[in-house]
Amino acid sequence: MSVDTLSGPTGGYRWMILLVATVAQTSACFLVQGIGVIGAFVQRDLHLTTAQVGLLISAAQLVPVVGLLVAGELLDRHSERLVVGGGTLIVALALLGASLAPGYLALLLFLIVVGAGYSTAQPGGSKSIARWFATSQRGFAMGIRQAGLPLGGALSAAILPSFANGLGWRSSLAAGGLVALLGAAVFLVFYRTPPGSAHDNRSSARSPRAGTAARLSVLRDRSMTNIMVSGLSLISVQYGILIFTVLYLHEAGGMTIERAALLLFAALAAGVAGRVVLALWSDRARSGRYFPVLICMGAVVVGLVLLMIVPLDSTPVVASLVAWLGFFGFGWYGPWVAYTAEIAPPCKTGFALGLAMAVNQVAVIVAPPALGLLKDTTGSYLPGWGTLAAIALLALIATARRARTGHRPA
């Protein structure tokens, strides 16, 4: 079906857009979210410290600190098809190169290139959904697309340990590259600009003064402060869970790597459900789209405290707890990103998304090696879990006091 035959963003092709955006998101983050799953294999083979394993994640997330801002500007000027498809292709090629890396330093450098391509996936896919879906369905659609991130992580948790155990961790990187290549091809072939909206990017490019004013309005909006504070806290929790759950359960709980990875799969599967359910709730919540984000901050505080005190020899208890942390520790992103898209001026949606996600990248880069260093220094993962709980609690208190949770008018 040609998008030109549709009457507007509510046309049936929007569901195809949702599908290809979700596929692109899942494929782009398949290996990026799966580094924690194969981290133990890389650590054992290259004789790395826990901090060095954490730095592998930071390497993939380093460029997006600036790259997300650049991607946001590109998205306000060019088609999502070009920006997202090209970025996912870069991810694919860099991962295939990383599979041939001779050592730790070369692996870090390839992962930095992965991060450059990955910068386009989050804001690009989010803007695609914001353009194709009306406000009444935007949270639900955004939640499904954002579920691609924990879905990619869940698939990697289920698949990559077998690759790494049987064929070596380099085979996992090659598999991730091929998956990203598939996602790039799908997005490039099937994505279309919604009818009647092609002028949005051109008008932004023609009007620099208006563009500057729109950027300043985003920065002055007090909701953006809440977005940044909550995002920093929750993304730290998310990556703490993603990177250190397997190592924690393996070292402190005596589980095999494969069983610990299976429990991480449960957390990520719960995160997939959380992103959809919480985003759908945000479409209907009388207290507004930001309220589910507040609930997530409170829920992860409870979950992290329990993780520090429950016995790790009871698999059902641990599985329930990590599923709770997955549901809220990953699920927050659906309503959070929909809320971010809503507060932005229409011509600066890409900028607002890029800015909020770039701020998150600071925590993504700092948290994994910092938590790893804290573990190496103290000999325990408990101080790290406690630090994450404290950060989430402080963010909850700070944002709940001044949150404007109501919906922006459609």
C-alpha cells in the first residue's frame, strides 16, 4: 500500500510504521542490550575486571551523548527513513567488525562506532511514532515501539549465551551485526513519511530564528527538568539491572551463567510487557502521562531494597523479584518518551527527544563502570544496588513535588 493513498496519520499504514519502527529498534539494540549477557564470557576470555566489563557498555553509549543531539537535529531536517536506516546500518557494520577485534581495546573502539549509529534509533523511531499516531493512541504505540529495547535484550539473553558458550563470544557479536543489518533493510524499504507532513522538516530548516525560539521553549519548560531528573535515575537502574544481574546471581547466588541469564530474560520479558502496559495506562491515566513514571520510580526503590535482602537460593523468589524490577525498571520508558514528545513544539520534536535522551546517556556511560568499580572496591554488589535505590528515591521526591502530570492538549 502506498502511503500517498492515505488520508492522514490515522490511516492504516501507521500500523506498518509501528511494525518497522519496532523491528528497527529491536535489531539495533539486540547486541547493545546483550553485552551484559555475554559479559561473563568476555571477562573470562580477556581476563577483565568488573569495571572493564562495565566500560564495554559505556563504550557503546559514549558517542550518543553528542550523537543524540545531532540525530535530533537531523530528524528535524531530514526523513526518518534516511536517518534511522543509515544509523542502523552503521550499527550492523561496526558489530561485524567488532567480531574480528583482536583484543579489548579494539573491541572498545568498535563499540564506540556502534554507539554512533545507535544514536539514531531511539529519537528517530520515537519521532516516527509521534508523527504517525494521534495523541489518544500515541502512548500505546510508543510503548510497543519502545518495547523493542527490552525485547532485543530478552532475545539476546535467550540466544547469545548459547552462541558464546558454543562458538565463542565473537560469534555473538557477528549475530548481532546480522540482526542489525536486517533491521536496517526493513526500515529503509518500508518506512514512509506521513501524508501532508513532509513540510515539517523543511519549515524547520528555513526558519533558524523560529527554530532557536522553539529550542529555548523546550529548555524553559519545567516538565523538561522532571523528564531529565527521572530519566537519569531510571536509566541508571535499568542499566544496573541489565549489566550486573547475571554477574550478581552468578557470583553471589552461585547460579550458573546460563540460569542467571534465563532470569535476566524474565526481567527483560517483563520489561517488554511493562513498556506496553504502562504506556497504554498513560493514554488513559487521569493524573496524566507522567504519573506512571512516578509509580515506576517508587516501584524500583522497593525492588532494589528487596534484592539486597532476599535469599538468592530460592529461584522462584528471585525470578519474581527480577520480573518486578524488569516491569518497572524497563517499563518506565514508554510513558516517559511519549510525555517528552508531547511537551515539545511540533517543529522541535526531534530536538526535545534528542536532548532528553542525550542527558540519559550521561548516566548510561557513568553508571556501569562506576557500579563495577564500587563492586571491585567493596567486594560486594550490595553497595551498588543501594546507591541505585537512593538515586531513584531522591528523584521521586524531587519530581513528585513539582510534577505537572496533565496531558498536553491534542
